[in-house]
Amino acid sequence: MEYLSPMLQFFQNTVLFIVPFVLVLGVVVTVHELGHFLAAKWLGTKIDRFSIGFGHPIAAWRDKSGVEWRLGWMPLGGYVRFSGDENMASLPDSADLDDMRRELVAQEGEAALGRYFHFKPLWQRAVIVAAGPIANFLLAIAIFAAILMSVGQVVLPFRVAEVLPNSPAAVAGFREGDLIVEANGRAVKSFDEVLNTVAIRAEVPTSFVVERDGRQVTLVATPSWQEEDNPVAGKQRVGRIGLRPSQRPEDHIRIRYNPIEAVGGAVQRTWSVLETTVYYLGRMITGQVNADQLRGPLGIADVTKNVAKLGAQDAPNFGALLGAVGFNLINMAALISVSIGFMNLLPVPVLDGGHLMFYVYEAIARRPLAAKVQAAGYRVGLALVLCLMLFATWNDLQRLRVFNLLGGLFS
């Protein structure tokens, strides 16, 4: 039994590491690809394949319309393949289009051209490409709205209970009893909103408006870096100003939402996540923050594992455990969906944003970009994405201390 215990623990950790990650990523990727698929179907586009995952198919079947549905063994992505996608960048130049046109007219007739993606009007192709990221944003909004309608929101206004000595907040002039109502020029209602604003603005002077003795006072504090061990994200460097909020039971406020209010709150929350992502990425690119917080698939899997474990804590029964874990993972799916939607809109060849960038050129030049240029751009874009993934995976391995574990095995 002493031997089985570590084995069972290893199995449990493996299941918690893989299953939540596959479920969350599977939902987000499926919705992204369904965005492309449904937009293409709506515009009458001929589709060969819809695949979730890459590599050899675990399962595959063909529907009445001729679309092959496929589930690949590697659940780290997916794709929709349109009929006529032969070129590596999926963006043929004028010569390729002429050859394809002659072949299709000879085989199926002139009327069939309108069903093929590459002969669609430019605006339709742009709609189909943009539909994937848009579907991700809509998924996040739907999840956030469902949460707000079903359980509402518990808000803890940031009323200062303690100002840490010699902290940025002490230097700025914060006092006990101050109620923070604005951070970085934006109205805030909760402790979390203030915390999130401060977390990404280390070493950046940030303005705050507080209510004090019936009047509003403006203060400026510069958050400093602080190492924290987060139960979900693990060890991370974040900005902090040295304030502790009042957390008495009477300080908490529960807000209920009707459907319209929930959708409005969900849009606002999605926009906030997107805005935070863009701001933090900008600071990372300009070298203001360390890129070691960038996470790859292993890092995301570790976070989803921690989210699942956090939901399972103190569950009185199996039903409550499933509900809590599911709730946490659904919320996590919304956050990841926003990030994937944004990342796919970046103007990098191989991503949706790269395709849209080529369409802008086509709209201006009145012709597609040369196939050689497209292929070269595709290779460069693919190399950039792979390098980013390798760097993020290196960060994951360092964060998970895999090298220390391997060193211990061979020492």
C-alpha cells in the first residue's frame, strides 16, 4: 500500500494536469473553428474538412454535405479546410487563381466558382477569416453573462484597512479609511479591479481617487515589483502598492443582474481582459516587464490544473465537486478565449490577422500578393510563432522546475 500511494498520487496529478487542459482548450478551439465554419456555411462556401486537433485522426466521419469531421490525436489546435486550399499560405496569387478557375470551370461549370473560398468577394473572405476570433470574444461574453445572471457578483469595495509602512501607498499619502473609487483614470467598484490595475503597472506612476471625509482626493502611487505565490498562477512578479482592504462580512456586496445588465457586464469584463492583455503585451515587447511570465501549453495546463484543484477543495460531495470544478474551468475558458481571439488577430502570417493583412493589400492593389511573397511570409510567421512557443515552453519548464526534477533523478 505504501508503494501504491505515490503511484495513485502521480496518476491523480496527471489526470488533473491533462483532462482540464484538454477540456478547456478543446472548447475554446472548437468555438474558434466553428466561427470560421459557420460563417463559411452562411456564405455558401464549399468545405472539405473540419478538424479539432492535429495529426492522425482518432475518429473521422463525413456528413451529408460532404464535410469530413475529424478528431486528431494532438488536441492543441484545429482547422477548417476549404475546397481548393492547395497553396501553403492558403492565399493563391493571380496565376494560381487563373489555373484554378480554368480547372473548376472545366469540371463543374462557371456557376460552381461562387462556392469556392478563393473566388468569394473580398469582404466575404474577410468575414470568414475574422469570424474565428469574433467567435472567441462572443464565447467569453456568453460565459461571463451566464455567470452574472446565475450567481451574480460579490463585490468588495476597496476601503483601506491598513497602509504598509514605507510602501508606495504610504509615500503617496493613502490613509486608513480611504475608499478607492478611481484607478488610472477609470471608475472602480471592487478590490479586484484595483488589484488588477496595480498588478500590471509596476514602476508606472498611477493616479488614484479616494473618498476621504466626504470629499475626493487624488493621489499618485508608483507600484513596485513583488514576488507572490499565487494558488492558481504559481510564483509570479506583480505590481503592488502596499494596501490591505477592509474585509469584514458587512463590507461585501452581492450584485444581481438581469439579462440585459449581465450582457453589458460581460462585454465590459471581456473588454477589460482584452485591454489588460494588450497593455501587458505592449510592456513586454518594449522591455518594461520580464517575458518570463509568458506561458505556453504546459503553463496553461498547470493553471487549469490549479483552477480545478481549487474548485475541488472543501467540496462536501461529488456533485458539489463537479459543480465547483466546472464553474472554475468555464470561467478559465472565457479568459483563455479572449486571449486566443486577440492573438489570432495579430498581423502575423499563418494567423487570422495575417490573412486579413494580405486582404488589405489585395483591396488596395486590386490583386492578391504574389504567391512567393505569401509563402515567404507564411514561413516567417510560422517561425515566429514556433519561436514564441519554444520560449514560452522554456518558461513553463523553468517555472515547473522540470530541470531540477531531472537533476534530482540522476544525482
